[in-house]
Amino acid sequence: MTYTIFGEQFTPKFSLPLGGELSPEDFITIDLSKKNPDLLNGTTDDVAGLHAYVFGKIEAANAKCAYGGYAEKRDLYQRSSHFADSEDFRSVHLGIDFWMPAGTDIVAPMPGRIHSFKNNDNPGDYGPTIILEHHIGNEKIHALYGHLSKVSLPGLMEGQLINRGQKIGTLGIPDENRDWPPHLHFQLIKDIGEYKGDYPGVCHKKDKKYYLENCPDPLVFFENSWSKKMVS
Ligand SMILES: [Zn+2]
């Protein structure tokens, strides 16, 4: 399977960014878009409710991880003023989320360098965040890891080399990850501009074309051995 990225044929070769032993049966997809009727009754409007919903789905499926969310239009950002910085709230999700317990190891899916890191501490924001820089052919791509634990950041250095599979952090609890059930926000960014340790993870509908082009679907970069529900 190959894809054209930056005008070059590219065979997916990212491994999973999650540590531990995981098999394809451990993954389920989850829909957090406004199309999901389960989200309309108000029970998922706070952290505890959303946690119960997502981790209840995982438990019911006897799985370990729920994932999804690229280009999803979500209403759940209305609860945070961080997303209401313009005429309407931001709602289009630009990465993929992997919902797993706090403390889960996060590992680099391919060799790279630390581009930057920061604790984005606004309510509803990423909390501790690391951005890695990877090379694909002659091009650079950045991978943002959001909602990490605070202990993930001390000791990191910009430019530091990171091997494939190397642990870069762990998933944070809601107090650290700025009020979310534990999950990794994983987002690819072609042109990161002047951003350091941060980049919009959700955009306005009107800016969707630019951001989805600049932030390609991470699922097409992953080797397809880890989930039966991968892109085919
Ligand atoms: Zn996310």
C-alpha cells in the first residue's frame, strides 16, 4: 500500500505511538462527532461523563484502546472557552485520539528529533505536549503528542534524537491534561510555521481545507498490522 504525500510515493511505516503489548483485537473505533446520538443527552458533557462513555465502550468490547477522530466535527468543544476565540467555536478535530488509561507509555513511531515541547495549560487545551520532527524523503513532517503527564517534559531538549519505539512520555490525568479523560492526541503537521510546543488541534469549519491539507490523516502513515479496522 502506498500513498502520495508531498508528491512522493510513501509506504506507511509509522509504528504505533503506544507502549505495551497490543493486538488488533485490543482496538475499537469511537465516534465523538455531532452525528453520534449517544452524545446528545448531556451525559457526556463533563469529564466524568465522557470518561464513563469512552472507557465503558472499551470495556464492553473487551478492548484496551478506542481511537478515531480525524476531521471529525465535534460539539464537545463548546464546554471550553479556549475554543471560543472567534465568531464561532472551533469544532473540526485535526488529529487522531487514542483513548487509554493515564500512565500509558507513549513511544516514538519512527526515528526523529524533538522539535519542541510545552505545557499548554489553558482549560481544555493539550496540557503537556511534545512535538517530534521526522523525515520522509526530502521532506520534514511534525508529529504532535498532546495530553501527556507533567513528568513527561523535564529533561527533554530541543534537537534531541529519538529512536523508533523510544518512550517519550506517558498519558496524563485530567488535572494535568486540562480536563480530558486520558488520551493521546496525535497530529501530523507539514508546515508548522513558528509554532513551538503547540499547534491548533481543532479548527473552525471555514479553515478546514487549509488545516486538513497541512495536517494529513495519521491513519494512512501507520503500518496496518495493529488494527483490523485500519484504512484498507
Ligand atoms: Zn484530539
